[in-house]
Amino acid sequence: MAAPPGDALRAALAATWRRRLAIVLSAAAAAVTLIVSVCVGAYWIPLADVATVLGAGLGLPLQVVSTQTTVIWDIRLPRTLLAAAVGAALAVSGGVFQSTFRNPLVEPYILGVSAGAACGAGLAVLFPVPFSVQLSAFVFGAIAVSATTLLARNRGSTIALVLSGVIVGAFFMSVFAMFQYLGTDAQLRRLVFWVLGGFYTSRWEDVVLVTPLVAVGVLLTWAYSWRLNLLTLGDQECRSLGVDPAVTRRVLIVVATALTALAVSVAGIVAWIGLLIPHAARMIAGADNRAVIPVSAFLGATFLMICDDLARTLHSGELPIGVVTAALGTPFLVALLRRRGTGWGI
């Protein structure tokens, strides 16, 4: 029996307010985490001092301590901003891949995109190629996702897509291992960086390059979010509503691959975020991608900033970021698998 019109309207309004509240709260969480991350480090810098240093850097006539200025502007702020951008990029790309392939298990790492992008970055490090590390990472990431899709083509199953991603990822990681064997000591250190992941080489140049591109990619994905909703219904439904599924899928895959390549080129391979964060966003905001995309971006940024804080404070040296994300992500995935009603039937 159909629900009365009044009940349906109230349910729709409640869902709308839930989506808006989820976006606002996740954005606030990201902003608070960003501020706290600038304070956290080998020694704590009070929030008032951070505000003073930032104000002085913006041209206000304030007295600052030179040591704090160096730590905040040259080390912590670019590192934290880069971690936020990378977290947002990986989370959004994971959400796009899951909705595009209608598969709750896919993400950049499982699809082989991360391994392909790392291989491309390694190629640019090892050989004098006439293009940037970021471009090389994007090209090889695109090759990886294309190979995974072709291998799983006409199989129509989750297992086929996952196994195809494992095969493609293993191939690119074997090529990457060969690069490590052939590289010099200096090149080997840079290549190992991409395997373990980290932000200890963060520079303002990376922030200026990556952050605007990630913002454009996230906004473009958000603009396509209603089409992404249609893709989850199937190609026939898309066509019946006037949307070309092939073109939409191609655009979204290119954007998601570009976001992953950007993240890998500056932070290395960071697993789990693209798998876990979109599911967390669906648990909070519902299955509508108009809310899942922005919430995923903010939650991904928050999660990776927290992981980076732990990576540089739990040990006298520094832990690789991939170790921290795996340690925190594993129990979350276990809890997710035991929970029902995430919008994907898991």
C-alpha cells in the first residue's frame, strides 16, 4: 500500500535535511582537524600562537616567535593541507569507482589504479622522460583502470572485477619492483616512498599544484553526482532519462583516475581510504551521491589528516602513512562488514 502524500513529503524533507546536515558537520570536522593538526607535532604550539603566526604571515602587525613561524609555515601547514587534499581525492575517487561500476568493493587500490600511478611516477623518477611525475602517474593510472575494465568485461560479477584489479595491480607492482632494482640509492629512496606513502617531503609547490586540481575534480564530480545516481540504476534507466551512460561513465572514470594519480604522485600509495570513506559517507548521509561526494571529500580529508598526525607523533621518527591508514582502517572495515544498511547490501 502506497504511503500517504504527506508522509512521503515529510520523508523527502527529512532526507534533504539529513544530507545538508551531513555535509555541514563533515566540513566542520575537516576544518577543526586542520586547525588541530597545525598545533600537533614534536612539540605542541598553542592555538593562540598559531593564529598569531598565521595573522603575521598574512601581513598583520603581530609579534611572533621565529621558530614557530618556521615550523608552521614551512612544515606543518603545507603538510596538513596536502594531506587534506590527498584524502579528499582518494575518498571521492573511491566513491566514483564504486558507483560507476556498481560495486561496493572497488577502489583505486583494488582496481590497480594506485599501482599503475605509482609505476608511472617511478618511471618518471628513474628515466629522463619529457613530462612531469604527475602526468606520468595519470597516464599509467588510466592504463591500469582500462586494463582492469577490459579483463572483467562481459563477466558481470564482483569477483571478476576484483580479481582483474588484483592481476593488473600485481603486474604494475612487479614493474615497479624492477624499477627499484635498477635505480640508484637516491632513486631507490624516492621509489620506496611511493610504496609506503607519506607527507614528510611536502612542499608548498606540491600544495599549489595539487590542491586546486583536486578542488576542481571534486567539484566536477559533484556536478555529475545526479548522473552518478542514475548510473547506479543501470544503463537502461540512464538512457530512458536522457543520460548517455557511456559518456558519463567515461568522464567520471577519467576524473577519478586523475584524482588518484595526483594523490599518488605526491603521497605515494595510500590504501583503504578509497574503500572505507565512501561507505562511511553513505552510512551518515544516505546513498544519494549529491551528499556522498562532498561528505566523502570532507571525511577523507579529516581521516588522512588524523592519520598523518599519528604518523608523526606516535614514534620518535615517523611512521609511513600507509601503515597508519591500514591499522585504523582494518577494524573499521570489520565493523562495516558486520553492519547492514550501508546502501550496498553489505
